[in-house]
Amino acid sequence: MANYHGPVCRFCRREGAKLFLKGERCYTPKCAIERRAVPPGQHGQARRRKTSDYGLQLRAKQKARRTYGLLEKQFRNYFEMAEREPGVTGLNLLRHLELRLDNVVYRLGLAASRKQARQLVSHRHFTVNGRTVNIPSFQVKPGDEIRTREPASPVISVALESSRVRTVPSWLALNEAERSGRVLALPERDEMESGVEEQLIVEFYSRR
């Protein structure tokens, strides 16, 4: 998560869902949710009170933020951009998150996790339309081509092999032989993260 270097499986346990933060491990019995599906901490198994509306909104925001690996300020900035744009704020927010270069690299299967994708982009392993881009938050758009720079990192080959358990969304096209991909269109809601409750996120920030 951005500059967070601590254990990430605790985030999945806290949100009670797989956030797929550790790549291939999340698809095995070693996944933290599979082994211990209770919140972290000494009170994880304690009986909890009914969650308030604010608590539900906060959890939805935290879950989305942790899924995409963003810090609070980054996530709020995306929401404020989405709020200023025409259309549905929640959909605008998710599109900004999905069109980040690190997320697109992950969605194409060129990285095992969004964290690994962020690292690969930062280390200049990818080009967008022939230009090297090392900014994970770079916003791609329909028609853009994302290509692996040569010589390709062996990490990318391993990621491609392990990512076969995932499906490339229809708004992206993967050329596995060339380790490249293209953005075909703007993602629609049913093609984005299903576990994100964008309406609760909008309600959370609307409380200000």
C-alpha cells in the first residue's frame, strides 16, 4: 500500500474479505482469510456491537482504499476529482482508480498484485504509447497501449503464468506473446471491482 511496509494480510482480515494484496498466495489455502477469518488483534474474536451507518461507510471507504493500495490523501483527492466531474460520482471514482497504470498492469496479468505492479512501473518496466512511464498513478485512456520494456523482467513472466486464475476484463486486451496490452474502452461498473460499495463511499465523504 503506497509507502506502507507492514503485513497486509491483516487488512483482509479486518475487512472480512479477500483484497488480493499478496498475489498468487491469495488463491491458496495459505490465504489469511482461509486460515483465520477474524479481525486482527486480541479482541478479534470478541462479540461486536451492531455497526452504525457511519461505521459501514467507513469500512467501505477503507476496503476500497486498501484494495487499490492508496493512502487517505490520495483516495480523497480521487473522490474530489470525481465529485467535480459530470455524471455519477461513484462511477467516476471507480474509473479513476481502475485507469491507474499500476491497476491496468495488474488487471492485464503483468503483475501478481497491485503492489508488485506499482513497483514494476516505478522501476521503469513499462511504456505507454512508446514512452517510458514510471508513475503508478498515471491515468491511461482508451486507445493507449501498455508494453513491457525489453529485456523483460522474469517477474513479469512468472506473474503472467500465475495470473491465469484471473480473467482480463473486457475493456482491456492482452497480447501475452508480446507482454503488452491495450485499453479498449472506459470500464463499466460490472467490469470493475465487485467488492467496492461506491455509494457508501459517497455517503461517507458527503458527511463533511
